[in-house]
Amino acid sequence: MMKGANFWALLFALTLFMLGIDSAFSTLEATTTVLHDTKFGHSISRKLAALFLCLVGAACSAVFCFNWGFTFFDVVDHYLNVYLMLFLGLLECMACGWVYEAGQVIETVGKAPVFFLIGGYWISLVVIGILTFLLLPDRFWIGIIVFAVVQIPVALISWKLSKLSYIEWHNTVAMSGVKKLSHAMTHLSRKDPKGERERWEYVFDTWWGISIKYICPFLLWILLVSSTGLDLKKNYGGYHVLWQMLGLCIPIIGILIFIVSLFICTKKDPFNPELEKAFDQVELAEREQEIKGNQVAPEPEAVAVREGG
């Protein structure tokens, strides 16, 4: 309906084409980097690895070019982005906020406060999320309120079990993992790495840490449960059950790859030297703050005697 319709159609087609190239470029670079970081992949040039991945991607994408290709593409896109991506996001939040640095925290404060906080959060998250879908599918806000209320006694009991002050418990237990990661990121972004921490860093630590450790897992789980409920009630897109099973194979394969990787990948991946340096400086700054906090100011009489002597 616009003037020069052919021009706008061509421009629109070129836009979609460039978006596809851009997405393929980012995916290819990320995969090539991971392969290049392995011992086997490091011996292969990045150009050869990129060529191999392009050929594999082209062969796998060819199935979408048949007359039934769009239907298959639709179900794959749905089950990949809704289930596998949400599940991976959930695992990433769990790794950053709950697994990373957990062993060190347990050695410091013991198992009870750490395990109680982890169990209280994740068990209530899974149970309340499922019960909310089964009992109140149209009133998810009730489940959100119940979950938030349950976390209050969980946090209080974990705090009491740790036998620490609230600030110590907050920094050591409640924000373990994410606190150190956020410090490293802000350190790398600071104008003067050797200077004092800037005000925006404290805001970022709080916002990013709470989001990754507490808010994002809850939202991802709610989306995962609600999407599962919708697909159980009605087949996605109205497609046949066979198409649903083919689409469901995608997240299942992704989860199996993750499980297999847990047993195959037994060596720690070394951190980037800059990141390790940031971690070391963060720990050094925290120790210095702790030493300053433990120092007791001398009495005025002692200062006067020392100055007179």
C-alpha cells in the first residue's frame, strides 16, 4: 500500500537476510571459540573449524527447506527457545549464585546455614511453582507472594545457624558467589583499577547479585512451568503429536549433552588472567577492610601517654 512497494519489499528482505547473517555470525564465533579452547580444537585453525561448522549447519538446516520444513522449524524453535533456553538459564543462575564458591563458604561457616538456605530456596521454588500451576493456574501472583513470604523464615534460620552478624551472613552466605563475580566485573570496568571502589559498584553488586541468585531463577522457573502447562493442555500450534515429540527431542538432547559433560569435563577451565587478577585484588581489598574493621581505636589516655613519652 506504500509508494515504491517493490523497494520496501526488497529492503525488508535484505533486513531479514542481514539479521540472519548476524545471528549466524555470533553463534558461529561462540562455538568456534569453545572448540578452540579445547586441546583437540586448539590444534585446528579457526578458519577450518568455522568452515566445518558452516557445513554442518547447512546440512542440518537443509531439512527445513522441504514442504513440511516450516512446521518442523516452528516446533523446533518453540521447544528450543522455551524449554532448553529457559532450562539453561536456570542452570546458569544456579551455577553462579549457588554452586560457585559454595565449598569455600561451607568450610567457613559450616554446612547447616548454607544447605538450609539452598534447600529452602530451591525446594520451595519447585514445589510452590508446580502447586501454583495445578491449583491456581490463572492466579500466579498468589504463588509469587507465598514464595516471597516463605523466604523470610528461611533466611532468618540460615542467619541464626551461621552464628554471624547479619552483615557477615549477608556477605558470606546470602550473597556468596555472586558477590565475588560482581566485584570482579566492576573491577574490570573501573577507570582506576587501583583506586577505591566507586559508588555505582555497590549499587551494581546489590542489583546484579540479587537478580542472578534470587529473582531470575524464580522467574525462569515460573515461565518454564507455565509453558509446560499450556503445552500439556493443548498441542503447540495445533500440530500433530508426532511433531510435538520431534520438537521435544531438542531439549532432551540438550539436557543429555549437559549430563554427559558433567562426567567428561573433569578439569577446571582456567580463568582469564585479567579475571584472576581482579579476583585476587577483590580478595585483598576485602581482607584489608576486615583488618581495618577489627582494629580497635586506642583510648585517649593511652594516646596522650604515648605522645608524652
